[in-house]
Amino acid sequence: MEARRLVVCVDNDGYATSLEKRKIYLALRDAAAEKHSLLRIIDESGEDYLYPKAFFRAISLPQAIRRAVLAA
């Protein structure tokens, strides 16, 4: 599994200030969190926090677009 992966937010119930629906986020690998159905996400604050895994879906992008998104 990659240390970083891209996910899209599909739910932000209770976290409207921190997460935007339909926005792409960077998820950092955190095996301990994932055992509890959580993902470590770099949110709107620019910091990484744990959120319910059900709020996100993994996405695949062409390599050129992935590089551009990660560089932004």
C-alpha cells in the first residue's frame, strides 16, 4: 500500500468545517487507524486528522493528473 493515496470525500456529516464533499484529499497511511475504520486525512486546516473511512472513496487518476494534484 502507498504511504499516500488520493480519496474523494462523499460525506462530511459533523465535519462540514473540516471536509468538503466531492473534494479530493490526501490520505496518509496509518495502519492502526485503519483497524478502527478511520483514515488519516490532510483536511482544510492543512493538518492531518482521523476521519471515518466511510466518508471517503479511493480514486485512481492518470499519472500526469495525479502528479499535478499532489504538487498543488
